[in-house]
Amino acid sequence: MNKVTLQKITITKNFGYITLIFLVSILVCKFVIFKNGVLIVNDVDFHYARAMSTIRALNDHQLIPQLDPSAAKSFGYSWNLFYGPFPTYLIAALFLITKNIAISINLISYIGVFLIGLAMYRYISYRTKSREAGFVSSLLMITSTSVLVNLYYYTGYGSLYALFFAILSLYGLQIILDGDKNFKGVNLLAIGGFGMLLSHSLTCLIMLLYIVCLLLFNFKAFFEKIKYFIYVALLSFGLSAYFLLPFIEVKQLNIYNQFNSDFLGYFMWKNPLILNSLRFSWKSMLFPKTFNVTNFPNVLLGLSLILLLVFLGKKGKENQNVNLKVSRIIIFFLFGLSTFVLCSFWVDWTKMPSILWTIQYPSRIMFWAPLITTN
């Protein structure tokens, strides 16, 4: 088989897998795509209000949408403590064509799901050198709890795009650590960083903690490539400064309700007492009467523990690849253990750093487990 024929087969395979990801994304979004009405779910009022306020603010010549004075009280914001303005810009642009806010939000959500699948396919294909593995991982991601919950329970288009940017960040990070095409890695990681920041602050926070842990386990490679990470930090900050700097200024002025302590406490935002009241008992996690989201911490911990024991038994007996897998399984186990502990009565959230209160309730960290497992 000559080089030209092999290249044609590779292109055909890629196109086939991407087409299937496109079709599965349509299937996943079938209840919202092209729907010209509002999907009435949790937080829908906030998400639709942000999109409408962005459109109104842009029509009012506010290049950086801040406030829609004609909106209802407490709803006239194109961003808030959790969600940056990037996805609402996309919705506003699509609205110019569709003239329908619901269709615009639904289509942007679908595009987000497809981009998650596409990014996952490219990332895992690069990591494993297998398009088949990339395709399977892509299907697992776009049908995961993270996607479905934000699509059908929260109408969380910001979270969907943050997940896409998070995968880009991991892809770029791995390219830099591998020393392969550092320019591409720097751009992917920087775009992923600023995209998360402008889409969903909670995703950004969790990914920051995860990336720090990942770099600690790859400290030697990180130290050798430190200049590239400095480039990433500067580029990511530069791309998001137009939003970050006004955000910090508004926080200092304390004029928006997102920074009012009474408002935050009432709506369970940054309220440690709410977090404490929604913890799970060990009994309910380990001996569940029904199978639901409260079972996830022990499932994740049990799976990570089994993998850890299996690979520790192989360490040193095989080759370097096994030892490398062990280090990744250790990271997986630490996240499984931390998820279990954070959701249990062991943690008193009133004594935790206030930045972590953004989670709202402990079980929310579970929704990001599919992303944790990708490494």
C-alpha cells in the first residue's frame, strides 16, 4: 500500500468518524434542536435573560455588554458569577439571522455538543494514536452526564462551551509536555484557558486544580517547558482581559447583585451552609436504596481503587508505558477519593476556601468526572 493510498484511507476514516459524531450529536440534541420554544427547566430564566440582555446591550452599542436597563430587576446581566459572556456573543450573532431567541440558544447548544465530540475525538486520537479510541471516547463524552445535564436540566450553554474549551486545554497541555509542535500546544492551551474563563467559572476552577495536579506529576517536563506555560498564561490573560478587568472593577464597586452577600446567600450562590446541608452520609453513598446521582462518589472511588490495585501489581514488571499508566491511575484515584470526601460529612464547607463555595452543592463536582477520566 503506497503513501497516497494510505493518506486517502486516513482522510476517509476521519471524515466518517466526524460525520458519525455530527449525527450522534443531533440525536443527543433531538429534543431541543430547531425547537422554536423555550425548554422549561432549572435556571432557564437566568440563561435566557443573559442571552436577551446581551442582544439588547449590543443593540445599544455596548461593545462589552454590561447591563440591559430594560430587563427585569436582577436579570439584566449578560454575565454573572458563574457564566462569562462568550457563548452569549455567539447566540447574539445567530439571533441576527434567526430572529428567534429560542432557536438561537438551541442551535448554539447543539454546536457546543458537536464541538465537544470533535475536540474529544482529536484529543484522544492524539493521546492513543488510535482514531477508534478517539471515536469511542467522543461518543462517551457527548452522551455523558456533563452534557445531558447542561443540555436538558440547566439549559447551560455556558457549561457546554466550557467543557469544549477544557478538552482543548488538555489537548494543548499534552502537546506541550510531549514536546511536539509546541506552537500548536501553546495556542490550544491558551484558547482553552480564555474560553473556559469566558464561558463558565466553575469549569475553569476545577480544570485549574486538575492541571496543577497534572503538572506536579509531570514536574520534570513542566520545568523544561516552563517558558511555554508563561506564554500560555500571558496569551490567555490577554485574550480575556476585556472581560476580566471590567469584572474585577464591578466587583470592587459592589453594584451588581452577583456580589451582594444577601442575594448570593438567598440564591444558594457561595453559601457554605447550603453546601453543608446537601452533603451525603456514607451510608447513603455506600448502601444506596436506589441508584441515582448520590451513588456516583462511591462508584468513582471503587473504580479508581480497582484500577490502582491492578496497575500497581504490574508496575516494574512490564515496561515504561505501564509505569506511566500507573501515575495517571494515581491521579484518577486521587480525584475519586477527593470526590467521595467532598460529598461526605467529613467536610465542613464553612471552613473551606470561599472560592470553592461557587460549586453551590457538593454533588455538582460529580458532573465533571467524565472530563477527569479522559486523562
